[in-house]
Amino acid sequence: SGGPYTVATPDPALCVDSNVNCDTYQLTVELPQDYWSTHEGGVTVEINWASSNDDFDMYITDSAGTQVDSSAAGGTTSEKVDLGKLAPGTYTVQVVAYLAAGASYTGQATLTSTELSGEMSFPEDKDTVMDMLTVDYPLNVIFVGYQPTAQEVAELRSWIPDTYQPTVATKSPAGDEVHNEGAGLLNWNKNHLITSEPYFLGIRYNYKLNIIQASDAYAQALFQAVEDNTAQGQAFHTASRGQDLARYDTLYGHFRLLAKGGDLAYKVADATKSDLIDAYAVEDWIFNSRYNPQWACAFKNLETNECLDPSIIQPDPNAYHDPFYDLHGLNLDHMPQGVNAGSSFFFFDTFTPEYASNYFRPNAYHTWGTDKVINGTIVPKAIEEGGSWRITDPDTGDWDGVDFGRTWGGRYRFHFIDLGAAPNNYESASWLKAERTLSSDYPFGDPPIWQYKADPLWQQSGEGCLADPQVLNYTGGTPCRMMPRLGRDVGYGLFFRSTSGYLYRPIPRGDVYWLAVSNWTDFYSRPQWVNGQLTNAPWYGVWWTDTSKLYKINQAGDNSDDVLRWLSSALPYARWVGRQGEVIPLYDPTNNQPTGETLDTSPKYEDLPAPAYHVHQHGTGVDVAPEPLYPGDDHHLTVQYGSSTVDLTEVSNAVEKAKAHGVLGLNYDGSVSHESMRDYIDANRAGIADSVPGVNTIPSINMVFEKAYTWALPAIVGGIAVGTADGEAWGVMNNVNDRVKWSESHYPAAQPGDAPGSRRSLTDASLPTQDTGGGFSYTIEHEAAHNLGLSHPHDGSYGVDKCTTGPNAGKWACYWTGLGWMYDIAAAPTTYAMSYRPYEVEDQDNLQRGHVAEYLLGAQDALRTRLVDEARAGNTTPSAGWTSDYARMQGWRAQAADLFRQGDYLHAEYAARNAALAARAVPQTAANTSEPKLLEAGQVYYFNVNPQAATPATVAELTITTIVATEQKAKSATLSATVSNAGTGDANNIVVRFLDNGVLLGESAPLATLAAGASAEVSLPWNLRGVSGERTITAQVDPANTVAESNEENNQAQRTITVRGNKVQNGSFEQSSSGSAPDGWSGSTGSGYDSSGANASDGSRAVSVTGNGGPATLLNPAWSSAPINVVAGETYQLAMTVKTQGTSSAPSLQVSYLDGTGRILSKVTGLTTARVGTTGTQDVLGQITVPAGVTRLRLTLVGFSATDLNTRGT
């Protein structure tokens, strides 16, 4: 016990013992070292006091001073920590009076345990699961354009790991190599675990390495695909990238020439720009061409000489890209990209081969990017608007992709690294920018191939690298030559992407995931109304922020592009809730029927009111001062969410407390304690982030902070995936502030007549120091991915090296922590490089594998807990029910492990899920067994497990191979497209959609059936009235994706068609200055001008000729056009529309060819008809080719045949 206290302690570091503002107690746990191996239970510590207006906090540290746990909620009358199976030893419990007025507390520590021994001992442990989830994992390293020697192949193999166990970072100790303490801030450096091991999830990969050479023909075809999708001479979006590349060129560009024997053609003309390659398009080409018969033996295993083809990257011919599992309607029983057959890493040499210069400009650097290349250019707008930008900030719409990459991958189960691409300054050697800042930096980096070929520093034969006095010593342990560095590239790709470890344990906590969003504006982030005036004095903000503009979320029922849509791709089989106005029903898990209760999951938007105290951080400490606008303890502002009341004033108090407990920064760049805020939310979940059975509630606290406050770390963090004190996933916290925020989210400046309390800013301008920024949306997706367990592509997972000493010497068993930026340029929402979305197959694989392990580990925990309950009830042998459920669990587990080893992770997860239900004593009945489906909150079902074959049923593969426009009559054409089915299955009811410059023209009549290997033509009439110039015609087959295909991303083709229009002046006779004759035409005797509209085919006017009863040779009525400019040798289409009434002979069209002076060179009949008597309107078509020497021509509409002796009719 302690107290009474009347004191404020804003920072626990200010704690002074002996009843000044805190108390310290010793907690001794005296147990045998192996006690917890035979006992279940744990240790809890709790303190209590009388009034929630007082606030005590509790911290527990071990004998080394490391914090073990804490509880600092606020707004409560207690704090409690569950320390679990606390190891024997001495601990310190510190109680701090954060804010107290005459308050005292009491406390206690409790140890509970139950012995499990004899027949009540659980017969297995975590290693049981790991042994079952040990898999031989194919790993392909494929060289394209580079031909490694046998010695290089052997060296490369020695630097690629042969085994790896995924780790969980938040449950693992840090590396303890003293000389490598800064490894987490230095690219490619490592800090090994010397005295301990990381937390292993329960999976083991034994990599089965294939080192492969692609043929030159394949390389050239791939490079052609690159050239077809390159935009030359592009400036970087960030100017410093071009500046640093130019600096690199000055220092190291000469190695390009040396590697090419001094060829000056390889001197880069403009090093500030690059030829930008569409990474997606090339990635798609690799995937889609893998079954092209042309490449049947294009790959060769360099160690066995085995003939291979590109299908090794995904043997399933029917695999296709569909991250949402819903391209053909939601299908939760099929992995769109097929079962996992391993991972592949391509190394492109786009510099060394002689043929490389045919596809890559020797005098230009090239990089890889996320933008779509359109006709060799980048169109600077979002792809949804017809532009090139695939990746934009979801809140602001600004470009937020990559244009500097040397690697890409992850939309399929492979990556490629371009050895001839330019280096970049994203992959910097140091977080703090203290060193040189390019991916090629010596000795850390990974230079382009010309440096490996010509720079002596990158040709060192030793096991280390010569020291460079300009940089910190490299401690990454990889020699400075090419093959060890390429082996390192593969290893980091495995550790951080393809088979990565986890940040948090990927525990599947429910079938419904609720992103419980609270968007709050800090009271001090806004100006305040004081005495009817808007002010920022003494410590208020400048801008009032509209948080709805910072969070991209749709209305309930709209599952299109928003945060929850993106998150659903991570776990397609989970229901994600939390949209605007979304209220979900709750279900009874015993019968899967509605309970009648509901849960309002819609996001909350609140402007936090005045707290009791204002916290101000500064360079040397923290000040706490009473808030003059605080209305008093009896006037808290509350809000009602459903049946729950949330005290917003207490929330505001908790924010100020979290500021007080944050890390101090420079000036106002302080941080806010996410741990303190987490404790407050946990103590006050109702209405904010309710805990509901069957729902995995993920609190998402999104703050608009004053000044430059941030969660967790000063100045740099936009969000954090918050964990519990014992390292499990809890939720996410995200922030914007005055330094980083989208200024379009500000409310406008105050205007005369505004009512006090109006949401107004003091100015419409941003401070000069305010950086451009976005909103919450991408940060939420990013941090929620961590909550699910996913690590960054650059850290958060542990890697492994081959041990050089000790009992494991020569084995891949020495684990390390470190930083590696390379695979940030990949399709991963957890990257820092861009606002990538959605989640792709590598993240899906990692989560499904993690879920399999966690379900099986959870099954063990459930069975062990049931044994504890039975032991406490006096049982000395397990009950019959326990024994039966254990057997049921083992059956499901065996199937899960078998499917896991086959790479069918989706169905392995379903089987493991069933195993966990059996372990929890959930009976299986016909009523609670279902095909996989999205469940409602609280429902509990066993899923039928339908394993996915490595080669599933045949499917179609539709493409457009040709587009043709044929003119059928004047101002009308027919668009035709040839549809080919290159798949293995038939396609039915195929529709082709045609667009003209992006505007819909219409759809073809459906093709009933198109057999595998067959082609067919479809068509659509095209009205050319008012159409002229170059037209981009797009044909899209199966635009609604109703036909299942192996590749859904090649269903479109385009062709540019030129519509020249009518070269005849006033060819429809509509314009007439005189009213008696059309402009641009002259008529002879017997000609007429009809404006009645009765005889017009285009508009309301026509010309006529009428016979006079005499011979046509004496008087043949006609209309002649003005001269028309033409080009000798070109072919022109002729068209006229004719209608006759009682004519004696047929009309015709005569062409007079003229020279430059207007002299007639010759005459020909251009069109003839057989229209005699009375006939309806008819189009008459033909064509002419203009002879040499002709520059103009004249058209004459002739009424009657020259042989007609008695012309009559009209």
C-alpha cells in the first residue's frame, strides 16, 4: 500500500521514492527453474484506489532494469498486469502517482498454478507442430542474360541458406553483438543473437535450390517485352534521386565504359533521368509466357543440365492473379494462383550481353517503376483517369509509386533483380543519412554489374571487405564480390518476403475482423473560441481538421476501393467490418442463429474537448499546467455509441497523459506514449473498441496531433502497430500533425459572422515548415498488416547466417536482426517506398502458413487448459471427452500438415481451423459443417476441406489478336475483333466490348462457345458521323470477367485507326449561302437543290438532276464539286447516296484529275450504278488511286448514261 499522495508526476522518469511521488517494491519469484514445464498458471500484480479522478500507474522491471510489463490506463480505480509464467528471479514493482489529490492505494501480487504430471501431463510440445510443418521448399535462382561459371554456381550455392525457421520479432530478444548495436539503422548490417535464440513460430523450410540459366532466345524475348514497356528519358518524381544518380555517374560512371572495353557509347548522356520500365507489365509477361511452347526447354539447371521450362515458377497452368479471390465471384475454396510450388528469384543482366544494347539504351540509365507505360510515355494522372499512375495516395490522389527500382516482384511468387539497372538513393546505407546514400555504396551495398566487372573494390577474393575510412565498418559478413552478394539478395528475399518471419504472432482471432476506428482531433491541434473570438493563444493550434477527408472508407454495403477492401485481400476468407453506418448482427455460437443483438462498427469522428491539464514537452522535460478552458470535473463531455457512453473529456486527459509519458524530442517534435494510450483504451473499451465474442476487434486510434507530436518516436512515425505488454498484437495508432498533414483537410479560415464554436481555421495557408503529407488511410492499411503479423519488407523479421564457430559451425543456424531496404520495392503494403495496395500472394501465403501454425499451437493450448481444469477438479486421468477430442484434433492436424507440405495453404488452414475447434470441444454436426464461406459475428462452423489439386480443372484463356475497321458505307464502318482461346478449356457466352478513345461504343453479340485453341471474329457497327482523326480503338473480351481464365489481365487490345473524314467540301449539301445551291458545288441546266428533307440521307438537303427528253450527249444535267487536294499514289474511298424517280438510265460519278494549275489531265468514271426507274435510297461505294502528276481532282455527279437518247426522270 502507499499514500496518501497529492502530486502530479507527468513522467515516470521523475519518480522519487520514499512517498514523494512513487513507491518501489521487490517482487521475488522463488520457484525451481523447470517449474513451469510441469505446471500451468502465472503471476498477476494489481493495485486499487478509491476515485477515478486520481491516477496511479504501475511498472514492472526485471533484475537488469528491463521493463517486463506496465499498466497506466487513467480514468480508472485500478491497474493490473498479468505476467504469465514469470521466470524465477527478483523483479521491481514501481507505483507512480501520475495525478493524485490525497489519494492512497493498496496492491497485491498473486501466483496461481496447477501441476500437470503423470497421465495428466500433456503428451506433446511446440516442437511437435514444427516437426509436422517442416517442408521441402523449392527455390529457383534463374539467370537471364548472364552465364555464370561452374565456380560461380558453386559459390552462389554456398551463400544461399538451406534452411530457415520463421521468427516472431516481438516475442524475440534483440541481437547482442555489442559491436553491432546499430545494425537496425544500417542497411545490410546484422546483429546476431549470441546468447539466446529468437521465438520460432513453428514452421521450418528446407530449401531445395535450383540454379538455372535461361536461353538467349528467352532473354531476348523478355528484353523485348521490357523495351515495349519503357518510357525513355523520364525525370524522377523526387529530384534528389536524379541528383544522386548524377553524382554516382561522376564517381563511378567510368566503370560502365571500362566494363565495355572503353566503348564511349556507354557514357550516359543525362544521368539525372532514367528510362523507366513498367515493372508490372514485365512481371505479367514472365508469368503469362511460362507455358508458351516456344520456351519448352528454355531453362537449364546448371548443376544437373536438366532441361526445364518457365512453368517451374508456377506449374499450375490455370493460375491467375486475383488478390481478392473474387474475380469470378467470391470463391473461398480456391487459391487463384494455385498451390505454392516454391519461390523464384530472377537475375537479369541487362548490360553485359552484346544483344542487350538492342533493348536498353547504352547511353542512358534505366530503372523500374510502378507506372503504366502507354505508347512509350508516362501519362501523369491516375490509371482510373486514363493515365499511368497505378499507385497514388488514397486520400490526396497524388502520385505515390516507385520510379527508381532495380528490383520488383511479389504479385506472383517470384522477384527479379536487374543487375544492369541504375543504383538508387532509397536503399541508403543509414537511416540517419550519415553515410553515402546509394544502393551501390561500398562496402554495404549491391552495385550494378559494371562495377562487379570493372571495379577492383568489388572483386575482392577474401571473406571480408577492405575498410573504407569514409564509412562505418561493414559488419554484414558478406564478401565484396558478386556471387556472395547475389546470395545475400536471395536470402533477404526469403527472410523478408517470400518465406518471411513475423512481427507479431499471426494469431487468427476470429472470422469477423472489426477495424474499430476512432478519428480524433487533439484539443490543442485546433484554434479555440475564447470570448467569441477564434485564437491560438496561449497554446492552441492554427487549423481545424476535417478527419473525414483523411480516411477513405465507404458506406455500409459498398465494398469497393477503400481501406477495408484492401485489408480483405490479406484474409479473403475473413469478414471485415467498420464502414460508415455499418451495424452487424451478433450470432449465438451454439446454434449459429441471430441473438437479436447488434454491434455498431461504424467509424467514430470526434473533436476532443478541453482536458484538465495541458502537457508541454520541451528539450529538457515536461511541463503540466491547468487548462483554462476545462469546464470542471462535473462537466465532462460524453457521447453515446449504442448502449455505451464514452467520456471524451477523459479521452482528452488520456491523450495529455500519453504526451507526458512520450519520448522527448527537439523543440516540439516530441512523441506520445502508445503504451499509455493502449492501457486507457483497454480499460475503457465499451463504445470505442468493444470486445465481442467471435469478433477480432482491432482498435485503430487515429489522431490529429498538435505541432509535430507523433505516436512512439519523435518526428518520424506516422503510425504504429501497437502490441500488448507481452508482445502480442493489440491494434494500431496513426497520426498526422502540423508538420505532416494534407492541407486540403483543413477547414477554411474564419469569416465575419461565424458563430462561436464553428469549425474554422485561423488561416487558409499552411506554415512554411509544414511538409506535404497524406491522411490516415494507407498508414492504417500498413499498420493493420503488422497487427495481422506481417513484418516490413526491410526489417521486423529475423534472418539466418551459416555459423562460423561453435556447435553449429557450418550450419545455417545463427540468427540475426538487421535492416535491408532492397525488397521494399515490391508488391507489399508494409513497404515504406509507396502506398501499395492490395495484399498479394506472398503476404497471403505467409498469413495462411502462420495461421496453420497458430491454429495448431492454439489447439495444443486449448487441450492443455482443459487438462488443467480437469486436474483442478481432481481428475488423475484425462476424461473420455478430452481423449476423444484429442484424437479428433490429431486427425484434422494430420490433414493440415499434409496439405501444408504440398503448398495448399488455404485448405491446410481450414483443416487446422477444424483441429482447433475439436480441441475446444466444439462438437461437429451436419448443421455446423459448411463449405468455406464468410461467417457472421459469433458463428462457429467446421469447414469442409476440399484439397486443391496442383493442376486444377481446365480453364479458358481469352485474348484479342486483331482489330480491323471496315467501311461499309458513307459515315459507317464495322469494327471486327478476333478472339482467341489459348487456354485448356472451352469458353461460353463471350462478349467483346469496343471503346473509341475510351468512350464506350457498344458490345458485340455474344459468342455461344469458343473451344480451347479456337479463334472467332465478332463485330460491331461503328457510326462515323462527326468522327475524324486518329482514334484509339480498344477491344475488351469478357469485360465483366464472367469467364474463368488462367490470366485475367490480358483481355484487352488496342489499335490506332485513322478516320480521315470527308475530303469533299460540303459533301452533305447542308451549307448554302444563296439558298438555291449548295456551297462548293456548281450545277448545270437541269440540276436542282432540294431542301425539303424528303430526299436527304444525311441532314435535310440533297441535290437533284432531271432529264429533259433529249439525248444525254447534248445536255446531261450534273453537279460538280470544287477542286479537292489529293496526293498522287494514295488510294481514296468514294461514296455517294442515290435515289431515283422514273429515270431512263443510271447516274454515275465522274472524276476529273487536275494538275496544279487546274488543267484537266484525264477523266475516269469513279462510280457506276444500275439504278433505273424508281428506286429507294442506296449507298454506292468504290475507290480510286490517284495517278502521278495529279495534285487535285473534281467530282461530278452525272445524271444519265451518255448513251441515253431520251433522258427523263429525276
